[in-house]
Amino acid sequence: MSLLGDLAAKSHIGPADIDAFLRSHRFPLVEGRTVTFVFVGAADEVRLRHWIAGLPPSQIFTRFHDSPMWTLSIDIPEGSRVEYKLEIVRGTHHQLIQDPLNEELARDPYGANSVVFGAGYARPDWVGHDTEARLGEIQEQKLESAAFGDTRDVLVYVPARFRTTRRYPLLVVHDGPDYLKFASLRTVLDNLIHRLEVQPMVVALTGSPNRLVEYANDERHARFLVDELLPMMESRYPLLPQPAARGLMGASFGGVASLATAWRRPGVFGNLLLQSGSFVFTDIGPNDRGPVFDPVVRFMSEFRARPGRPADSAYVSCGTYEALIYYNRSIVPLLQSTGMHVRFTESRDGHNWENWRDRLREGLTTLFPGQLMMVYE
Amino acid sequence: MTHSRVVVLGPQRLQPTLSDAVASLGLRGRLAAVTAGWEEREAEDQELSAHLSGRTVNLALYERADGVFRYDTELHQATRARQDRIRRSQELYRVRLSHQLEAARELLRRETRPGYEGLVPPQVEGAISGLRALDDEHVQRIRSIHVEFEQRWKPFERESVALQRRELEATLADCAGLCIAGGNVGILLNRLRMFGVLDLLRGQPIFAWSAGAMVLTERIVLFHDFPPQGAGDPEVLEAGLGAVSGLVALPHADKRLALGDAARVSLFARRFAPDLCAALPARTRLDWHELRWSGESGARKLCADGSLAQVGA
């Protein structure tokens, strides 16, 4: 019997029973694949709001035995991460809140969501601070961009023990400041470099004031990266000159920007790390995602017709709870058909920063493997 | 020929024990240091020097090699060509190794399966013999590449190298011992070999840790059971410098090897038997003296039954 069933089996359920139940468990309750969300408080209706494609986006709780406790049990497969909020309805007032019974939060540029871990999910041990890892440094650079007609701020990660007498690979990251804030990219790089799992590398963390336009196959963006950012980085940092030692990385529209730049300017960046790319296309009829996706769909149509060979290697990842999973699955054989080496990973997660964080080790070690077997310090 | 006195230590970065080891042998005077495994950071030996109270003289093998290659471009090209051949040989060896290792692991998984009683052990023995033969073949193949290189290019007779060796010999003559730090095991091995550093010693003891310990053995084994990609197959790099005998040095084994996985430990120990497969975490010390090993603190060996035992037990 489930924990909730044990409580329900009591002949009489009083406030003390509810309090004891709440005190003695962590919430949501995870029992195998069954996850039970619990809310306690005054409400006319309580709903679970999540972003799992394929499930109704709003699911209604039921009141537990005329108590002030509301519950909802759903099936969450093993290894899942699910971000959510609770919608509390009181009269005509609807309020989205974080789950008061759950301290686990996942942050993003819009705030924070509650997060539940399915059975078997483990937060990777390389995303937190490792006291033995030497720390890299974040430097600030400014770049006058003729392509955009303005000045761009670029943060640059340089690895621990950086030396000008050595040459480093370069990774250019779209939405770089968000990767630092919400995907712990700096700590991840410190740890993976310390563990010798990825090469010590220089990482250019770029941002955009208008990403939905500039990242959607905007010619100016390719010009900015290839003709302005890359020469600037090469003039200020000791970088390896080969395309095989350069990479583009991005999530969502940042994935589109990475692929589109490599497609427009092949032979410059040898590696692509594409996370939950917004690679939306249509085989027939108009795009149903709104005008912001129109340039993406046009790009994908052109790319699918003439993919060329944008890079040598790609690591592609996407959550199975994302509506984008169909498009990401579709792009893998297309990339492979160009002769690229492609590795694709699906995860039981959604379109969010911690999903992208959790895939960084596999992506970075695929594209920039370190000298794990050769170095013993 | 092996060296008369070698002290193998655990990793030194966080818990250094080198000065105690040096003191235990009653050494006075300067100590030569090799930090070539640190590559372009070779000269950043301030911590090491401070730990030994400023007594170190860095032999600067990485820098010397760079100088030789700048001056003697013919030798540089020949060395690069040799290393390319070695790398490709290593790739080909790995192709065979991964299949043979997987076969051995699969057989071990069947050892306890009902109906297979008595049938599996001889198959496992055969699989391990095959692995040992493959490892030996690989060592011989790489050795022949080195022999061919040395016969053709005679590096010690070239002025570029001979000059450096004379300087090194003079420096070493004035030192009470040689300390070899870790780092990139391939780079370290090649620099020590390039200048024949061990042949320039006059019986002084050697202190070595991490990759430094690995290069002194007869056979260098690369290992990591938890790589982000691949199966983590232990592989032989090539013959080491042979300053010690009968040791497979496993620095950071506590972090790099699944020491709780009896099947993996057993396969490792049996494959490299009769060598002492020694886990060398921080603060460990193993002494090579009068052609035998003794363990003073903490060194454990991987055993054929999948367990770990104190060295000397």
C-alpha cells in the first residue's frame, strides 16, 4: 500500500494525523514510478502546472478526506526530473506558487520552479563545488561589433593554471551568462578539467540583447562570431588554430544559432554542442508556433534541403518531456548524413537549464576529451 | 638493470610526504627534481622546492627537450614520426584489447551460473593468457620502434643531446638524490628517456610519485575505471625505464579504480601477475631496496581473488 493509502486506511483522520504525516515524509512522495504531490491550505481548487509535453499541462488535485490536504498522484518514470508549480484557485483568483512542501528549486531567468526527482535520479557529483578542484577565472571583455553596430560584453572563462605559453581549445557558448547562473557552467568546467575528463579550454560566454532575432539564423550573428569574436579571442588568448579545437554551444534558440553559424560558415568550428535545439520545421503547412519561429522554420527548410557539412562532430541532447524532442530526433540522421560524427542523448527531463547542466559532462567529454588516461599528478 | 634504491610515494599535491622520505634516508645536500610531466608548467616547482627547504635543482627536461628540438630539427621530425607510429600502434592494440577484455569479463560473469560448474575457470585462464600475450606483444612492438629509432638516429651521439647530457651529468653529480614528480606519463617517459637521465646517476636514491613512479617500472599500465566515455580498459602504454622490477604502480587508485569490484580487481591482478599491483593513494610509501619491495605505510596490493591486501602481508 502507498504512504497515502496507509493514511487513508485510518478509521478517523484528524488534524494531528495530517500534521504527523507531513512531518514524517519528504514531498512530493516518490514511491517507485508513482509521485504524489501534496498541498495543504485553503483553496477551491489546486492544480499541478508542469511542462511535460504529452501530458495535460494542468492536472487537478483532489481533496483528501474532507481535510485541508489536497493530493495528486501521477506516473513519473525512473530517472526523471520534473519542474513544476502549483496553481491555487480561490474564487476567481489564480496564483502560481512554488510547492511549499518541497525545498528543491530549479532556477531560470524567470525565477524558480519546484522540482521533483523521479526514483533513481541522482544529481551529478560534478555539478557542485569540489574542494580539490583548482578554480578557473572569469574575465570580462568588450567587443565593438560592426555586424550589430554596438558594443558586446563577452565573459571569458580561462581554466585554472592558464598559461600563455600553451594553446587552448575555444568553446563559444550562446546565452553564456545564463549557463553560468543556471547551469553551473563555471563549476562544471572547473571540475571536469580538474578530473582530466575535458581539456583545459578557453570559453567565450556570449549573450544577446535580442536573442530570438539574432539567434534565429541571423546573418549578422554568424558574421559577429566568425569575423569579430573569433579574431578578438585569437588576439587576446593563446588558442589552437584548428577547427577541431573550436566549438559552438547553445540551448534552445542558442542551439539554432550554433548550427546556423556552422552551416553559414563551415570549416571554422569543428564541434557543435546542441542542447534542446529549437529546430522546428514543417513538412506541410505553416508553422504553428508563432511568428518568432518563422525564421527558424525557413532556416530548417534550407538546411534540410542543403545541409552541407557544417562541422566534424556534434553532441545533441534533448529531453523526452520537451515538445522539441521530435525535431531533435529528426535532425540526428540528417547531421549524420553529412558525414559528421554525431552523438545523441535523450533524458527524462524538460526544456530547462538543469537538464542542460546534467548533459554537459557527456557533451564536453565527447567533443573535447581530456587526457584522463595519460595524466597522473 | 634496476636501480639500487627507489622510494615510491603516493600523490604529493595535498598531503606531501617527500621531505620525510628524504630525511628517512639521511640525505644531505641538493636534490635533483624532474617535473617534465607538468609540461609547460615545468618551472612552477615553488611548492616542491619549499617542501624540500629550497634544496631542489630542477633538471628542466621539458625545456631542454624544446631547445634540442628547436636546434636539431631533424631529430625533432624523427621523434614526431616515432611518436606517431607509437600512437597508431596503441590504437590498434586497443582494438584487440577491448574485445579480449570483454571476453574475459563475460567469462567471469558466467563463473557462478548454474550448469557451468568447472567449465569456466579454464576458459578464464585462457582468456587471461591471451591478454598477457597481447600486452607482451604490444610492449615488444613499441620497443622495436624505439630500437629502430635509436639505431638510426643515435640521439645520444648528436651534439644537441650530448651537450645537455653533459650538463645533466654534472648537475646530478652534485645531488644526493633524484625526485621525479607526476604529470603526463608519456611526456615524462620520453624526456627521461631522451636524455638517459637514470644512466647519469651514480647510485643516488630516487624518490618518485604518481606518473613519476609509473615511468620507473618495467611496464607502464594506464588505468581509469570511471571514464566519462568508454569501458575504462586498463592498457599497457609501453615498457618503462625499468629502475624497479615487479611493480605495476597505481597512483590515485582509490579514485581511479573500482577497488570494491572484486571481478575487476581480480582480472587486473591476474592479468599483470606476478607483478605487485600496488594501489598508491596519498601518504603511501613503498621501498625498493636490495631487489625487493617493502611497504611502510598504507600501500595495498590488488589480489587475484579480488581482494586488497597490505603490501608485505
